[in-house]
Amino acid sequence: VRDLHRELNAWGKVHRREFPWRQTHNAFHILLAELMLRRTRASQVQPVYRRFIADYPNPTALVQGNPSDIGDHLFPLGLAWRMPAFQAIAEVLVTQYEGQVPQDYESLTQLPGVGDYVASAVICFAFGIPQALIDTNTVRVVGRIFGEKTHAESRRNKLIRTAIQGLMDPVSPREHNYNLLDLAALVCLPNNPLCSQCPILSLCTTGQARTAENR
Ligand code: SF4
């Protein structure tokens, strides 16, 4: 595991992608970004995110915002229909948490429309808690490391979830999760993983098997 952290961190320092929501510790902004990033591409989210946090920098501003204007902000992402959920979350933050984002997983998952992935991302990226992110991408990478074939439903598999959490880097949880997400997006691609360019090839069961096949 230590070797994996070392290799991933070295790779991440060179290849980690820069996004505006990765340059802040503002939990509300990170929460907004993660809500926007579900089922959308990061490149599409960037301009929408920038405009959104400029107009609604805190939960109070979002509660007081015009619903139609908020929907217009979200429209380019196909998320206009989620406008009521965005405002409902802000309402709970204002009324129950004095305008702050709660720092614990259970409270976050009680917010309207906030599930496991978004709650985990917020507590890791905003508060530095070493919480694994479980989605099809991290499941794919970690499944391959252990030589397991995965599919969409594998993210509910307890063994896979435990393995992803077991690989967490407690010293640099933010960077670790960014590295894993970026490795999935740039190298460990769904259909044709670029194993020869992978920093953890020597540690990966699937990568080793593919390399041996191609010899
Ligand atoms: S070696 Fe290949 S299969 Fe393994 S993590 Fe890297 S890209 Fe994915």
C-alpha cells in the first residue's frame, strides 16, 4: 500500500488535473461542485461552477436566489430540474447548521439529494477526512489492481468497498482521491487501459496479466 501511495503521489504531482473546486477548502463550494459533477463532465462544469459561486457564494444567497435564475445557471448541465434540490439543501444549511456545511457523513447524507459519493467527497475534499470515494471509476481501478472484473453494480460490493477504503492514504487523503480519480480518467480507461503508461503497473494484477499477454 505504501508503494502504491508513493507511486500515485509522484504521478499526481505531474498529471493531477486542476479544477477550480480543487483549489478551495470552502465546503459549500465543494458541495455545489460535487452536485454538479454527478453525471456531467468536469470540463462542462467549470464555467457553470464559476458563475454559480459568483452569484450564490453562500447558502443564504442561494436560498434568497430567484428559482428561475438558479435553473438558468444549471441548464447547460441538464440539471435545471434539480434546482429545487439545490435550494432545499441551502435552506437546510441555513436553518439547521447556521449556514455551514456539516462535517460528518451522516448529517451530509441527510441533506436533500446528497448520497454516499457526494457526502464522501465533501468530507474528504473540504475537511481532509480520509474517506474513500466509491463510484464506477474508483471501483474499476481498484478492481483491476486486485484482478477482479467489475461492473456497474460492483460499487455495492462490500469487498470492493473495503478494498478501496483500505488503499486510502491517511496522510494525504485529498491528493490520494484526486490521484485515483485522475488515474481512472486519464490512464485506467474503461475499455482500453493504458497500462504501459501507468504508475502502478508493477503493483497491478490486471496490468501485469495484460503485459504478459502482449509479450
Ligand atoms: S496497470 Fe493498467 S489496469 Fe492496472 S491500474 Fe494501471 S492502467 Fe489500470
